[in-house]
Amino acid sequence: MKVATIYIPVAGTMISQIVAPGSAIVALPPTAAQHVIAYYEGNIHGASNLVDYADRIKCAAGRLFDRAPTSAIHGMMKHELPDNLQAVGTIDENYVITFTDEASALAYGSSTPGSHASGAGGIRVNRQNGS
């Protein structure tokens, strides 16, 4: 099963200036050539089905998992990743979103940590003991 990492941009970086504030950013692990391809969704056109951050994560992940053509994509080398993006969770092919900690869930996912988002998949918090 594919699992993508959910990222937020590091302030002041190029990617933080490219993507709209509040955009969902997801990427699979680096390729054999050490490239990271990040897909994002910022809902810059105001789609009613992409208002929630979780919905934007699922949209970006769907494009990533399907390798769908999009202009909402950014590539970088693996060694550039820590300076540009901070991991806050994961999303799997079943569209289950897991945030790395409760603060990330509150800030980026849902007003109620551990709650399930509407539609496929859900949101959960990965606590110290693993879930």
C-alpha cells in the first residue's frame, strides 16, 4: 500500500511562496534518483468540496497516487527536503490521514483530534505508543 507524507512548507522558502497559504502538500518517499515530487492543493478557485484541509489533502494525494497531470506539483532533491518542508502526518491509499501529533491534528486537520473527516478515510492522531 502506498503511503504519502503530508507536509507543511518551512516559512520563507521558495515552496512557501509558490503554494497558496493553507495548501495541502503530499509526497511519496524519494525515488531511486533521490528526487521528491510533491503534489499540492490550495483550492485557489474556491471549490466547495475543498474547503476543509483534510479534503485538500485527499485531493492532492489522489493526484499523487494516480500520477495525474497537474500544474500543482513541485520537485526537489531529497537533501533539500528538511530545509523546505516539515512532515506533519501521512495519508494512505484508503485516504486515512494520520497526523504525527495532536498539535498537528488541531492545527492542520480537524478541530477534534481523532475525529473522522467526511467521505472516504478519516483523521487520526499517532500517539507515542503508535496510534
